[in-house]
Amino acid sequence: MSIRIRLTLGYVGVLTAILIVFSAVVYTSLSFSLLRAVDRTLQDRAAQVGSVIAAQNDPLTVLRTGLIDLPALDVFSTPAAYIQVVRGDGSVARRSQNLGDQRLPLDADLLAVNLRNQPALKTLVLENGVRLRMVSVPISVAGQVVGAVQVGQPLTDLDAALKRVLVLLMVGTLVTIIAAGGVGLLMSWLSLRPIDRITQTAGRIVRAQDLGRRLPVPTTDDEVGRLVSTFNAMLERLDRLFQAQQRLGADVSHELRTPLTTIRGNVDLLRRGAATDPTELALALEAIEGEVDRMNRLVADLLLLAQAEADMKLEKQPVELDTLILQVYRQAQLMSATHFPIGERVSIHLGHEDQAVVEGDPDRIKQLLLNLIDNALKYTPPGGQITISLYRDQDWVRVSVEDTGVGIPSDVLPHIFDRFYRAQRKGRKGVGLGLSIARWIAEAHNGRLTVESQVGQGTTFTLWLPT
Ligand code: ADP
């Protein structure tokens, strides 16, 4: 069952219950108070006649003769009240004119109550189905019940009025329920229509497998508007993840293809006889070794990025940065020596050197700095300089790696931290993962990695770590 139908049914159900209870209360209280009014008139009338008889010198004689002066019936206030005076044996002593030859029925229950010298009230149902309300008040002489004054009134008018009210209440309830059902259905349809549209659009997105599409955001800031915004934000994120995954797959296969082709080519060379020539053998093996190293680096970097993606937590401990930088400095000198022939080396210097201890993973910080130095060595021409410095401020510790290399054009700067991004495809080999890994390490330490660069003058990368 749809929400629309359920909402309407629930709403109509509650309304029906309320209306039925309301009608029942109105009907019963109305019939009760109308009957009370009839009773009061009948009791007044009976009391009036009773007091006339009691005022006589000899009520027994009066009863016997039936010469009782009945009060003129006020036809306007009690349109059809009938009065009769009965004796102790049940015979009628006197009756009001409007009764003609008829008599009010003798009811055993009423008489029984009267015999105990108590007034009695009862609704009798006559043979023709008419309801008659009767009051019977005992007449007693010296504590002895000798007769009764009975006043009766048919409830025809009252019953007719109550019937009309009942019909009105029932018809009113029915009409209200039907109208409420219609309005409820319309309102739930109107308020759920945007959800239908969301479902349709979402369905189209799924069918077309097009995560680039977005739902139209409604102008209202209500539940539906928020749902659409959240849904769009989710699509946006999925789209980005999906694209990143696709790019990663393409980039990785591309990066692996080049070394594999080189290795394959060299193996072919060796097959075709290069293995017998010591110089060519050495060259081929060196090329193969270089490519294997490159693939090794790539796989290690990818592993690290996968861990970064899985939100891997670092093993943090207090790290003496000045000591760590000294180790990095020594390793950098070694790298420079292996990369460049003597005379063409890039010189490595230690610049400003404060003392600082930070909470962090020493291996990762070292890896970050070596990535920066590796880049500096790659993009600095022979004879250039690389300076490593450590500054300690109040809130931050800054480690900078400054080179006098080729620099980075300003339009390229925003992209250098992207995965697999490489501005200079020619020249020394890299896969474009170094900086994105460096930035992840900085952020995993609640720090950041910034860059300043001038083309032809040099580049400075700065690692900021909180103290
Ligand atoms: P790569 O493997 O290509 O070095 P990185 O992510 O480490 O990948 O660097 C991305 C790009 O940023 C490089 O291709 C290069 O264009 C630029 N770059 C990084 N460091 C420097 C630097 N010190 N001087 C000039 N360009 C740099």
C-alpha cells in the first residue's frame, strides 16, 4: 500500500472516530436533557393535582365521587399532557378531558413504587408503538396510600426531533468523511509528488549510468529540498570517486606499460645475441634493473595511497625533527651523488636550524621530505642548490626544502598535488605520485604542505606541522 493511501486512510480513520464519538455525545446529551424537561413538566403537573386533592377536607370522599377540580391544561406549555386520578383499586376517579373515553395504562411497576408512598417515572411503549412518558404520584391519607395522580405525555415530538438530529449527524459525518478523504488524498498527492519526481530522475540516472546528472533542486527549503540537496551531494561524491577510480586504473596501466615495454625490448635484444656482447649485456641489464626499480616504486606508492584512502591511522610518537632532518640531509647528499656525475652535482645545504619536537610518524615524515628532495634534485639543473631549513614558531614547526631549479609555472601549480600529474613529462622519470603522497602525509599529521615557485628561479616547498 502506498504512503499516500496509508496517510489518507489513517487521517480519515482518526476523523471518523472523532466524529462518531462527537455525534454520540451530542445525541445522548440532547435526548437526556429533552427527557428531563418533559419529566419536570409532568412532575409539576402531578404535584399541582395532588395538592388540589390534599387541600380537600375529605380526600377519600373526593376520590370516591371523582369530583376533582383538575387544573386547566396549558396547551401551549404541555401540548399533549394527559391527567388521570386513580383510586387504590386501580379504578379511574377522574381524567382530563383530552383523554375522552381512553385511560392511561395501569402499569404494575409504577403502582408498586406508589404503594411504597413514592413517586414513580417510566416510559411505556403503547401498542401502536408510541412511547409514553408517565409520572405517577401517590395520594396518601394519614400515611395510607389511597390513590395516585398520573400524568402522561407521548414522546412522539421528542422522538421525531431526536430522529432528525440523528439523521443530520449521520449524514454530516458521512459527508465530512468523504470530503476529508478526497482532500486528504489530494494533499498527500501534492506533497508526495516531488518525491515521485526524485524517484523517476534517480531511476533515469541509474538506467543511464550517468552519475554526472543532478536532480533539480526545488526552491523551497523543506524536507524535500533537503533530501534533493543531500542526494545531489551524494551523487557528486560518487561521481568523483568513480572518476578517480577510472583515472587511477588508466594511469596505473599506462605507467606500467612503459617499463614493461622497455623490459620486453631489452629481453628481445638479449635473445637476439646482445647477451654475448658484454657491453650490450650490461646496458640491457641496467635498463631492465632501472625499470624494475621504477615499477617497485610505483607499486610501493600505490600501496601507500591505498592505505591513505582506507583512512589508515599513523603510528605517532614524539619526533625530534632536527635529528630527523640531519638524517634526511645525509641521505640527500647520497642521492645527489648517485644522480649526478662529479662536477655537475647539485649541492645540498642545511639552512636555519631550530630545535623542535612534534608528534608524528618519523618514517612517514622522512619519506615526505625525501620525496621533496627527490623532486628538487630532478628539477634543478647541475650546479644548483638545495637548502633544507627548520623553523619553530609558537604554533607551527616549518620545514622548507628550497631549490634553485626550473620552477613551476603558476597555471601548473594548482595541479601538482594531483595524482599522476606531471608537468615535465620529458627528462627524469617520475610517476606523478610523489607530491600527492607528501600532501597526504602532511594532512595525516594535521599539518599542510605549501609551495611557492618562480619559473627559472626556483621552488620552495614548506611542510607545516602543529607543535
Ligand atoms: P613526479 O613523479 O613527476 O615528480 P610529483 O607528484 O612528485 O610527481 O610532482 C608533480 C609535478 O610537480 C612534477 O611533474 C613537476 O612538474 C612538479 N614539481 C614538483 N617538484 C618540483 C620542483 N622542485 N621544481 C619544479 N617542479 C616541480
